[in-house]
Amino acid sequence: MAFLRSVEIIVGPKGGSGFIVKDLKIAFNIEKTNGVDCNESKIRIYNMSLEMSNKVSVSGNHITLRAGYKDESIAAIFFGDVLKGHRYRDGTEIVTELTVFDGRSAVMTAPVSISYAKGTDAKTVASYFLDAIGLPYKGLENIPGGAYDHGYTYIGMAGDGLREVLNRYGLSYTIQNEMVFILKEGESADETGLKLTPKTGLLSTPQAVSDKTGEDDEEIDAANRWKFTTMLFPELLPGAACSVGSDTLNGEVIIEKAVFSGDNWLDDFKIDIEAVVA
């Protein structure tokens, strides 16, 4: 179980035909948070030909990163658009490093100009912004049925407009694997169904995260915020809920940050997670 690590990337124009890069050493570091900033991935491909390096490094290329174990399963763990790529020597190896952002092209290429009449409800406005962004979404039902009594006018980027509407109701949004999740504080956006224990993929003992900012700070450890490390589970995304069973923490948590890392040669796959008790 969990042997023979595999990493591959599918590269090409979004919506067009692409090509697969595999059978080379590929390392990744993906930082995913529940904030509005697009998640960033650094992908390093070793000893690729100059021709292929130039092809994958094209800004705007769409990337699907797949990873897993050949004797279990291999799944997509990141989708995004290449911002930049560069090629450099690291000792005896030639590395092509890609900087990739999840949902960046959708958010950055969605300028809008709208005007709604008095009495327009917030869901209508939010739906317009979501359609302009052009990604699938989940959680629209979290927006209450309030209306704009004086109408609503907006000129700018759709992502900023959506944030403005959601802030009105104490909500926020995040983009995870090219899907927009509308988040309500203290509630999960998705249920993974996972029960993480030392026997089912929990790699470290959960530790409480301290709120202390200095030696003289009297604040004690934040009892509801935890850090721990797991094996590679693609569904462990910010906003998602999972259960943890350990000597220090037992119960359901909501993930706020997940850093996926590893490669298919030396470093095993892992996810470093920060979560709050649900």
C-alpha cells in the first residue's frame, strides 16, 4: 500500500488539446488557503529538454497536476494557469520551474460594469459576478435574501464585486481547484467524510497553534486552532471538514490552510494542515 509514487502534469491551452509530462522527476509545493487570493503552486520538472521546457513555460498555459501511488490511485490535486516559467541549473541537473495560480486567469480577466434597479436581491448580483468569473461555484444558498433598496451599481473586476456583496453578510469566497466556494464563518463548505488517525493517514500528532506574539504575551494557546500533517488526500482543501482522532485532538475540524508537497523520487507526499475545531 502507498508505494510507487507518481506525479504527472497535463499542459496545454485551456479548453484545447494538451500533452502529458511524466517519467521525469517532478516536485511540487502548493499552498492553498481559504482566502480570496489565488492559490499558488511551484512545480519543478527536472532534466526536461529545452524544447519541452519552452512549451510548458508559456504564460497562460493550463496545468492539471496529478499525484498519487501507482498501487492505489492517482488523482488531480491542483488546477491552474501558468504565470511564468524559467529554466536553470541546480548542480548537475536542469530544472524547469513553473509558477502556477488556481483560477487567476478567470479572476483577472473578468471586468464588469453593471447597474441594477431598486429592490434587486443580493443573490442576483452575486450570481452575475459568479457568471462573469466563469468558474463553477458552490454555496450561493449562504447568501440571505436581502435586497439593495437603492439599487446597485458597480464597475471593476468581478472578483472584487463578489467580495463586496459577500462582505455585506459576513461571508467570503475562496477558489479551490477552479471552483468558487462561498464560505460562512464557522461552517464547512464541503464534507470529506475522512476520519484521520495514525492508522488512516495522520502523520503527526496535532499541535495547538499559539496566539502568543512575544515572551511577555499572556495569551495562552488557542484551543480551537491546530496544525498537523497527513498523507496525500486531494479532498483536504481549505473550507472542507474532516474528522481527526489522536491523543491530542478528537473531533471534526475545518481546514483553513493546506500545503501539499512532495516529489516522485525522494520526498514522500504530505499535506501540512492548519484547521479550526468545527
